[in-house]
Amino acid sequence: MKVKLSCSINRFSLYIDLMESLTEENYLKALLTLTGESREVTVSALAKKLEIKMSTVTSMMKKLARKRLVSYRYYKPLKLTEKGRREALLIIRKHRLIELFLVDKMSFRWDEVHDIAEQIEHVQAPHFFERMDSMLGFPTIDPHGEAIPDKDGKLERASYHRLSSCKAGEAVTLRSVANASAEFLKFLSSRQLHLGLRIRIESVEPVDGSVLIRYGKRHRETLSHTICDRLLVEKDSI
Amino acid sequence: MKVKLSCSINRFSLYIDLMESLTEENYLKALLTLTGESREVTVSALAKKLEIKMSTVTSMMKKLARKRLVSYRYYKPLKLTEKGRREALLIIRKHRLIELFLVDKMSFRWDEVHDIAEQIEHVQAPHFFERMDSMLGFPTIDPHGEAIPDKDGKLERASYHRLSSCKAGEAVTLRSVANASAEFLKFLSSRQLHLGLRIRIESVEPVDGSVLIRYGKRHRETLSHTICDRLLVEKDSI
DNA sequence: CTATGAAGTTAGAATAATCTAACAATACAA
DNA sequence: TTGTATTGTTAGATTATTCTAACTTCATAG
């Protein structure tokens, strides 16, 4: 499928192969999200993430390596190049801007926006995203608390703590949700847990790491260690 | 390229083949826009519209005929089935809703929105378009004056006149632009010609069919027959 | 240090959408 | 009515993305 982008002022037409860029963009994005401290990703992890076979990953890596988006050597872990990383971050930027737009300007819930953003993030129209950006007041945080990369693909890394690593007696503010899935976000909403919420940690159960918290007017909940591991908080100063 | 649409409530995932539906959607849309009174389209016209070879059209028509979206017989003109027509109208609906959203809610000019809408129209997310629809107050006309098909793919046909067929002395209101291209729309804007504008026809030149019009505070323009043919107007009552 | 299983690669095939080149049907002009 | 140009179809090739099945490399447990 080819898509024609025309510019009637300068009388030229540019054909971009949408499929190709769509597929490639999904590989780059997956690589970035799998990238940890070492910035290296295994073929099997990428295959699992994209729900494709390892052999398919291998052949696509050769292609992306030719384009200098990924550095790839036989039997070695995959790594985004700086160019690849930047491209991936710009897609993430579009994704997160869309999510915030859907929530702030179109009244969607935070658990509804991922799948829509996943589709619109491939739109090639810089002024569309610039307009979104300005309508939103040049935001830096998306509805799930994740940082929005800037126009150059630079990412501000916030230093939050996992709720699972906090101690009894601490007071914290909920700032971000890791691996936000619709299910998990709905779970949080059902407990009136939202970003910006101040939380007091009453106790931490040594047996299973579950945490008893208090928040709002009179909320009191016990959250499992699994849940707390995905809640990123800022410790209240003083 | 496959895209996964997940529904976490009911725990099912639906894979739609985006490329396939994207390509097919473009064929259906092209067929609809080429459809005239007879509702029949030639292979060559469709090939020209989509900028592909006739042989490619032939093979795709066999596929769409298998899916009962097009009725196709060797060497006979192409025709959308009712099902195909409805699908095409629902894509047009999305396209026009997006265009209006971009103009009304995101302050784009009417000449900027086509290419963006062309990309977003393939998004599969009914509630996204429903939300747009309600934010726009369930509109029936897009920024270029074209009718927006309803949720069932029904289209209200307005009975406008071409400015080129009007007589000297008539007073009309500009209601719609046929074959709106960015170029043409910019031309209109540069003359302060916009939808809803009341226009008086001063004279019609018999030689070339050009028309002298007056409008606004003190605008006076001569428009060629070619231009007037693409301006759809409503004759003022009384 | 080697054998074994996991991880990764290769070769070859499938599908979708496209093309070119050759062929077939149709329309219409003389 | 017949010849030619236009229109449409077929067959076979190409590219992108994916698969399966067979093979290779690596990591590590004994």
C-alpha cells in the first residue's frame, strides 16, 4: 500500500510506503520499550513482544541494520543506534501526545486511549502533532504519568520510586503507572487511585510484601506487591 | 502488518489485517467517488484515480467481488454492491468528520485537512468517531460543504446549483466546493470566498462563460467558467 | 570439558499488492 | 463490415512481511 503525500504549493508528490514505515515503526518502538539499562534486547524478547517468530525478527533486523537504525551482529543482542533510538522516541512522543489529547480534549478515560493512539501514532503530518502539542500547552507528562519525549527525541527521566519499595509511615504522591494496561488502569480507577493522589503507607506486610495504604477522605486499601511494583511515587518532601 | 485490537473486559483479541483493510478501503472510496449517475465505473478510471495499473485493478476487483463488495463481470463496468457502497460511505463519513474536527476543534484551515483526514480515516475505533461526532454536535456538512453520511451510511443529497449555470442578476449563497483541492481552496480563501457567503451575479460573459460577482463589503471579482463550475450555490429565496 | 537445551539463523514457501508484457475483447470510424 | 485503437485480462515476476522446518551457535550443568 502506497500513500501519496502531495504538496500543492511546490507541486511535488512524495510517495511513502506506509506499510513499510508502519512495520518498521512498530519494531523500533518495541525495541525501545524492551530496552533496559544495558540498552540491549534479545531476539526472543522482541519476537515475543511483537508476537512473531524469531526468524522474522532476524530478517527484519538485517533490514533495519542496513538502514542504520539497529546495530546487529549474528548471535549478539540487538541494540538501537542513536538514529533508531531517536526515531523510536519520536513515535513514542506522538503516541503520548495523542493519549493526552484524547484524555484532555476529548474526555476519554485513561484506560481507553492506548489502542487509539497506537493507530494514530503512525500518521505522517508534523503540523498535526505540533497543533496538538500547543493545544495541550507543550506537556511533558502523558495521562499515565510517562514523560513525553521532546521534538528532538530527548526524554526527561523522572526519578520516582516504586510503591513496593517504600516503608511504612512514608507519605508519597502517585506520579506514574508502569506497564499501564487497560485492565490495570481500570483497577486503579475502581479504587479511586489516580495520578497526583497523596498516599500514606500504613504498613508493609513482610510475608507477601503487600502494602496497606490510606488516601483521600477515608480510603483504606491493601495492595499486593505485584500492584505496588507498578505504581511509581514521589516521596513527599519534609 | 497485523494490528491487534484487544478488549480487556471480555478478554478477547481481534486481529485485523490493517494493510488489507487499508488497501481495500482505498479502492472502495475511489469507486464511490468515481460513481456517477449510472453508478458504474470503468477499470481504467479506477486505475487512473488510484495511480496503479489496470491489471492491478482487475485482480483486486476479483478479490472485492469474492467479498461481495463489488459486482464484477469480465469486460463489464465495475459497480459497488449495496454492502460495498455502505462501507465506502462509512469511510467517507469518518473522513468528513475528521476534516470538520480539524477545522472546528483544532483550528486548521479548510485547505490543510484533507491529507491528515486521509490517514486518520482508516482508524478502527468506533467510539473515537462517535466522540468526535458528539463534540461537533452531530454535524451534517463538512468544511467543504459536502454532506456527512450518517452512521448507517445514508447520505443526504443537497440540491445545489453550479455557479456556472446561474444567470446575471441572481443572488445566491455559496454552499459547497466540488473537487476541493488544497490549491483551489487556497484560491478561494485568497478572494475571501467562503461557505455561507452571499454573492450577487452582476453579469455572465457569453464568450467564455466567466462570471462577474459582487460580495461582502466591496468585493468584485471575475471568475472563470472553470472556477464557477466547481462552486455550488443555493439560490436565495424570494 | 562436553553434552544438551535454549537461542538464533537459514532456506524455502506463502500471501498481499504491485508491476510488465503479451494477449483478448470491444468500440467505432471509415 | 472490417481494421485499428482503446480497454481489459492473463501470466509471470517482484517486493515486503510473515511462516515452518532444519540447521548452528551459545551457555551451562553436570
